[in-house]
Amino acid sequence: MADDGSASNRRDPIKSSVGNVAGQRRRQQAVTVAKERRESLVRAKRLCRVGTNGCDDEDAHVENEMMVDEDQTVLEAQTSKAVEELKSAVQSQGKGAMQKRVAALRELRRLLSKSEFPPIEAALSAGAIPLLVQCLSFGSPDEQLLESAWCLTNMAAGKPEETKALLPALPLLIAHLGEKSSAPVAEQCAWAIGNVAGEGEELRNVLLSQGALPPLARMIFPDKGSTVRTAAWALSNLIKGPESKAAAQLVRVDGIVEAILRHLKKTDEEIATEIAWIVVYLSALSDIATSMLLKGGILQLLVERLATSNSLQLLIPVLRSLGNFVSVDPKAMLTILIGGQNTEENVIGVLAKCLRSEHRVLKKEAAWVLSNIAAGSIEHKRMIHSTEAMPLLLRLLSTSPFDIKKEVAYVLGNLCVESAEGDTRPRIIQEHLVSIVSGGCLRGFIDLVRSPDIETARLGLQFIELVLRGMPNGEGPKLVEGEDGIDAMERFQFHENEELRVMANSLVDKYFGEDYGIDE
């Protein structure tokens, strides 16, 4: 649940016809967003091959994904030996002891950075974690702290049980996020924490209970590019949900909203990408954060990013954030819609640019945003209907893969009806319905009726109902019959889903009963 109200009930624009419960959908999107991050080439966990101090692991470029099984076995043996050497170095005292520890840590780090599949299990079995924790102790030289945190970063990038093995190290990793640590050490610890947070809700809760969020949030306040980028990525992993408590905690950190807005304005697209993912989760999970960001003018910033960037990694979270905000505050969105005089500055124009993209994910996200806009006021609907987006949407309905087609269907369906309160049947916007049907979309909706996906089939049936009820001169039934719509509806005659069964049978009985065609 949200921290200050149920956004899932905020906008339920059309209950009895085509429509999407925008607030509920934005929560569902937040819960499943890890999958979309993989689609957008952003991994929840990241292996560190180049250190935060710019140190490059020389072997990482040569001996990486091409390693064969025999090489992996050798690597594991070398790792076990390296842990033993680290154990000896940690126990060493006197002159040269520190240099010996750093050298042993560097060798272990090198081995953990060498392969796409680091020998984490071998390091754990040899007892690496207690040694690395000891090397993280306060008062240790930066070089030692950095190498220790780097080892832990790559171990946290492993399998779930390997990541959980880092639990003893978390308090010290969090402690080194503070201002007393050097920037490279703090950034490397943030990277390790980001990998731990990326594992799942259980470890995120541990990190939150140990106080990881406030110091991590403060790391994005300065303008230090690499540090901000790493900390923002770790922060987005920490607040991603499905629970909203982390998002609610983050927005209470003084200055965080200003820092987010400032970084979105800057030209660094890598930083803006990580910041935009923070915005995705805040706008999906915290109504307070959403309100604060809207007051700060974030909509205009997002639209500007859409208009000026060609980065797939940045455009996806920007689109997702924009869709979340549209579902919350239609009035704010209307100001942006009307405010853009130049097409490229107008939100519909930049969304149309995304619909024309070759990237499947961008098309889907842009259609999702438009579906939320189309579920709003009559002004929203007219704005979309009168723009270059319409021919693109009509073409996508007939030519796109299923997931894009479904989002496009929501847009087109919502354009045809005015929002209704309660269970009142929505009034059809006949002008829109006629032009959309004339554009050749009816077959696409009838194809949706045949989908095994219940939500999609319902969407198709709802549009058929609009056509049967709303086309002028009673021509709706003939149009539906001409596209084999009767056959599509009759498949629900004995369907297990009662809602779809009743809906389809009622339409067939009402519009295609015994008297159908008798006048002819």
C-alpha cells in the first residue's frame, strides 16, 4: 500500500467499458519492473571489473566470458589459495603487514573480477567473508578498504545464497557510506550494497533496518558524476518495492527531491538514467513523493528528456515515470499537453516519436503512457485524437506483437468514451469511434477477443460493445459480422469466466438475435 493513501482507487476512469485502472496498473508495473530493467539492458546486479578509483583489472578484458570448464576449475583453485594467503596476511604483524594484506586482497579481487561467473563459492568455502569484514575495519588504509569492498561487490553479484553470505559485512559497508570515508571507498561500498539490494525484498529489508538508505541518499547530493551514478543505481534497487516503506523513507530525506530534479536537468545521460529509475519507484509507490515531484516541475523535465534523448536506457524509465504521473494528476498533465507549442516540445509529439521507434520496449512504454492520458478528461482525448499519434496507433494495432497491441487497444478504446462515475455506462464519443473504426481497427479488436488472456479478451469485447451500440445508422452489427465478430463472441458461450461469458452472450442475444437481418 502507499504511504499516504490508496492510489489504486484514485482514478478508475471507466468501469463498465474500455479503460484501465491507472493507479492500480502503475503499482503492478512497479512490482514487475525488474523484468523491464532486464529488457532495457540494465542489470539488477553488476559485476565490478573497473574499480571506483579508475583502477582497471587488466585480465578482465582478456579472460572473460570465453573461459572453459577447465579454466574455471583452475580459477576456483587459485581463489581458494588466494583466500588462504589473505588469511595469513591478516594474521601478519609488524613491518610490511599492511602491504601484504593489500597485495593478498588485490589478488583475490583480481580472481573475482576475471570471469563472467566469478568463483564466489570457492571464496566462500575457503572462509573469505570474515577476513574481508576484518579488512573493512575502521582505521584501515583506503587501499585496503577499497580492495575489500570490491571483493564483496563481486561476491554480492552471485547467486542468491552467495549474496546472503554477505550479511556479516553489511554493517561495515553501510558505515563506510558516510562522509568520513573517501569518495572511492564510499562508492565501492554503495556498489556492493546495490548488488545486495538487487537480490530481493528480504535483503532490502535488512539493509533498511540497518540504516543504509539515508547515507546512500546523501551520496547523490553532490555533483560527483561516478559517485552519484553508482549511489543512484543502488538507491533505486533499495526502494524498488513492492512495499512502499523505503520510498516513503527516501522522500523524507531533506533535499532529496531537489537533488533528483537537479540531476534530471543536467546533460549527463548516465546519471539521468539512474535518477529516472528512482523516480519510477517513487511515483509508483509514494503519493507524497509524487506530489512533491509534480510541484517541482518534473513533468516538463521528463518531456524535455523524451524530446532530446535517443538513449534507450534513459527513455524507458522516463516513459514509465511519465505514465505514473499521468495516472495521478491529469490536471498537471493537461497543462503540459497544451503548453507545448512546438510539436517536439509537446508530450504527444515526443510519445509519437517513441511509437515510431524500432525498439519494441519503447513502443510498449509510449503506448502505456498514452493509455493513461486517454483515460483522462475529454481534453486529453481530443488532444491525442487530433495528433500524428493516431495513424501510428491504428497501424500498431494491426502489425505489432501482442504486448504492444494490448497497450494500443487501451489507448484507442479510451479515446471513444467519456469517463463515468460508479457503474454508469459511459457516453460514447461518436466522432472518435467513427474515425477509429473507419481507420480499420475493428479487426484488431476482434482478434483480441480470441486471446487466451482474460484482460485482453475483455478489452476486445468492450470495444465490440461500443461499435454495436455507438456506430451511426445502426451499422455496428453489420460491421462486427463482416469481421467475423459473431464467431469470436460465440467462443465464450460456455467459457469458464462468468464475466466474459455473460458479456459475450448478452451482446450476441441483443444484437444478433432472431430478428437480426429480418428487414433485409
